[in-house]
Amino acid sequence: MDQLRAMRVFLQVAETHSFARAADALQCSRTSVTTLVAQLERHLGARLLHRTTRHVALTPDGATYREHCKRIIADLETADDLIRKAGDRPQGRLRVDVPHSFGRYLLMPALPAFNQRYPELALDISFSDRFVDLEAEGIDVALRGGVGKRARLIAREIAQSRRVTCAAPQYLARASTPSTPADLRAHRLIGYQAGKARSTDWQFCHDGQVERVKLPFSLTFNSAEAPIVSALEGAGIIQTVDLLVAQLLAEGRLVEILHRFACDGPPLSVVYPPANKNNAKVRVFAEFAAELMRDWKRRSSRPRQAKLSA
């Protein structure tokens, strides 16, 4: 027996004093109404209704049970309403995973504005450059570059990146400025190696074609952020995505080189499990991240370029 349904049917019969009218109100058959009330009475071991051919009335037990049923149904409807409203209002804790460099250079400066906009939402942010199993590790939403087709994740692209090759002004003043990708072999290069994989090849565009170039690195890091920090200290040349160094380029702390050979980088996407598709917390974070990228596109000026040597 579906006791909750039986209680609802019993209340309708008690209110209308009729099995037939209750059936009409509930849009079901009179037989099903009669059956459910009978099952409820057997379950309770008590008669709830006096039945005659002309009238249905509550027994003393039925009157007592009706009051309890009304409170239970009202409490249930209140709980349902609270949860529905909570689903529409971002509140509670949201677990987010982002790449180290994105988190440091783009997300962290914007967090005060996010906290002010959603004061009831607490962020639990982890920095990671690996592809985290969101469901296994309890992550609600993540930001990832170059997310492929993953059957168990929903991905929303929020920005397209561009690969930039750059160095600090003090390094270029000391070591000269490369004019072509081939010139890089005479320079100190700083590479990125994800995990146990080999160092990432650099990419350049020439005549509309993307060329992957294997280069000798003087320094290699397993963090996408570390090469940026190293380049700022004048240690050498890096290739990264513009999303991470746009502000540094605009300030002149890094200088873009080989601009005419630059090509598109991976898109930046918000990813989350399908179960979070209608989660208000995930929705507002995804919207904020997309807004952050749109604002970055508007604010960022064209990166300063070094003068090409003759």
C-alpha cells in the first residue's frame, strides 16, 4: 500500500463525505478510492469511516486520524516548497576545481565580487592541473581547458584562448628577440610537463597551418603557473594561453613575441556532472565564470609586442 496516497484519498473522502465525489476530485476511479481507504483501515486495524448508502461520516478514530493526516500532509508540502525554493536560490557550499594558473590570475581577483553577489554561497576551491573525476571526488563544478567529449560530464564553453609566446623585458634586453620560431633554439626556453607525460610541444601557425615544434627546454615544470612565474623573473621564454597572461602583457611585465605566428589555444569550459544540470549553485558559478571571461575580453588591451630584430 502507498500509505501517503491512501492518506490523501482518505482526507478527500472525509472532506467531501462521499467516495464518488472524492474520486471525481482526485480524477481516479471510485473503486481505487474504496480500495485505498480499505487498505488503510486494515493497516491501522481501525475503522475510519461509517458508510451508508447515502452518507459517509468519520468515526472517532477517523476524526483523530484526519487531524494527524492534515498536519503530515501540510508539513510535507511545506518541506517540498522549501526545497524547491532552495533549488532556485544559491546557498550552501559549492565545491569547485580550477587550474592553478586560472585560479591565481583570473578567479581569485574576482572572488570578492562573487561573494558580495551571493553571500549565502560558500566556495570550497581546489587548484589542480589534472582532470579530476568530479563525481568520485565530490566536486560540483570545474573549469577546464581543452575538455574533450566526456559522456558523464556536461561542458559549457565560456572562452576561446590564443597561444602566446612571451618573455620578460629584461630577458629580451639581455638575449635579443626571436624573429621566427626557428630562432627559439638559441634561447632559454621554459616548458610545461603535465604529470609523467613528456613536455608539451609548442604550436605556431604558418600559412594557415598549425605546426607543432619540439624544442629543447632549459627549465621544465609540472605546473602551468610555474613557467609564468619563472618568466617574470627573466629566466627565459614561455608559451602559454592569453587567458593567463593578458594582464601581465597589458602591464608590460611580459612582452609577446612571434605574434604573427600565434594560433588558437584550447577553449575554456565549465564542466559538471549531469546531476548538477539544474543546480542553482552550479548555474550561478557558471554564469559568473562566463561573465568574467566576457569582461576580460572587453578590458584586455592588445598585448604589447617586442620589436622584431632585423
